[in-house]
Amino acid sequence: METTYIQTSDGKAKVEWWPEEKFRNRATEVFTAETYERISVPDDVILCDFCNITIEEFPVPVVWGTHALCKPCLEKMSK
Ligand SMILES: [Zn+2]
């Protein structure tokens, strides 16, 4: 996985370029006293965490290890 850095208004931010496989099999696990539930996150829907558009190009830039970004938002973030 490629890692790059962008210069933002808050300083340097690390950008990880995630391949499609890294978004597969994501799930949210919900535990209560008696139940256990695994809620799958659809594999084919990757949304930009900043503007909510669907990202269809791979690899996807992910900042801070958690936030997927579309290309226009990545450009907006870079100074
Ligand atoms: Zn965006």
C-alpha cells in the first residue's frame, strides 16, 4: 500500500492509498447482553467522508487511517 503526504492548512497529513480489497468485508459488530449481531457494510459503496459522493476509483486516498476522500476533496485539502 502506497503512503504519501499532503500539505494541509493544519500541517502535513498522511494519505494511505487503499486498494479495493481493503474495503471488503467491513462490518460493524453489535453486542448486547444476550445477542450478537454482525451488520455488514456493503462492499461496493465507498463514500467520501467529506462530501458523501460515491468513490469509484481505486486506490482510494484515506487520510488519518480512517477517512476516505474523493479526488476533488483531496485536492481541496492540499495546499
Ligand atoms: Zn469528497
